[in-house]
Amino acid sequence: MAKTPISAGDLGWIILEELRDSGDCPIGVALAVIPEPDGDWRVVIQAHSRNAMTTRCLRRIASIEKRLKAVYAVDEA
């Protein structure tokens, strides 16, 4: 199945919305979606935000990232 192209900014917003809806993470998390050279992408979290996160929140982000990687490819155009 082909992955849907999406901008890194839009993908970041999708992740933030899912985090907000879950209630597992603090408000105001700073994150970015970074394209990798091999065509994949990853979520990067600001150090200050990461320090404020619980283990449950970090697991939630990893889960969201894994699920969305199966659906979306970052469009660098």
C-alpha cells in the first residue's frame, strides 16, 4: 500500500492533536517531524519538553509515531 504524502508540519499537528486528545502528555509539548535521508521520518522532542514527560507519554508518542509511519510519508517538496 502506498503511503500518503504529507508535510512535516501537518504531521506534527496530527501528532500533537492525538497527544492532546489522549490526556497522557503535558500541554505545550514542543516536537518536530524530521525527514530522514532514507525517506523515513522521526519525531524529535525538545529537551525541556522531554524532561517534563512521563514514561507513559513517551510510550504514547512512540505508539503514534509507529502507527503514522505505516500511513504517511513526509513530502519534502
